[in-house]
Amino acid sequence: MGGDLVRVIYTKFDGSAHRDYPAWRLAENEHGVWLGVRAGTDSIYHGRALRQQHPYVVLVPRHAWWTAMFSPEPRTAEVYCDVTTPARWPDPGAVELVDLDLDVVRRRGSGLVQLLDQEEFAMRQEDWSYPPEVVRRARQAAGWLYGTVGAGVEPFHSAYRPLLDQMV
């Protein structure tokens, strides 16, 4: 199934908990670190315990302002990208990310690409005083993701499929 267990910790910009779950290190390549989550994995989502109903694969790029989650059917989101601060690895067994609210999703079947949570981003930008550089980088990442995910180029085309097959 993969290598070591990695704790994936997402917080919000104000430091509050967002998501926290264990994942298996599956691979590392030019796109970043690939992590896998099996169905039935216990996690925390917005401070509440949650058991994952479906497996998925997460790509954590080395220096980019995003992460990507790839899911099998019956999930309607084939690709779900969170705009985040670049990953911080305090040790090999943990990765920390700050979720910046913006998301880019590619829907299964239709291929429809959507930019989500723009209102939430604008509200939190004001409420939590996002620095101008964070705002600029988040918007830049969202725009890049929207075009790249929509064009279906790697790593959003098929690079994830063999890894996802390991988790199903």
C-alpha cells in the first residue's frame, strides 16, 4: 500500500483546526509527495470526528500554494484542489498546511471546472487580515489551477490513477 504514515494537518489562517487525518506515503516525483487515504480512515474535519466513506489520494507539491485530492466514483468531484500556503514538513511524519478558502474542482463526467468559495475568501481576507502577498499568491494559485485542471494536464490528467488504484 505504500510507505510511512504521515499526519496531514490543515489549519485556517487564524490557526483554528480545519482537517487532520493520517495518510500513507505512496510516492514522490516531480509533482510532489503523493499520499493515500483508505475508506474507513478516522479523521477530524472542522473539529468533528469523521470516518472517510471513500478512499482518495492527495498530492502535496513541494513549494506550490495548493494541494489536490483525487477521488474515485461515486464522488462527484474527481479532482478537488485546496488553495493553501506551501506545505511545511516539521518532520517526515507530518505535513502542515494553511487552507486559504479558495477551491478548484473538476466534476466527474462533465469535466466542469469550478472556482469555489470566493465570497468566503473575501470575507476571511478582511476578518483575518490576510497580508497582501498571501492574497496575491492565493489568487494566482486559484487562477493557475482553474486553467491547468480544466486543460487536464498532469498531474491532473492521469498521473494519480495508478496511485488511487492502490487505495481502492
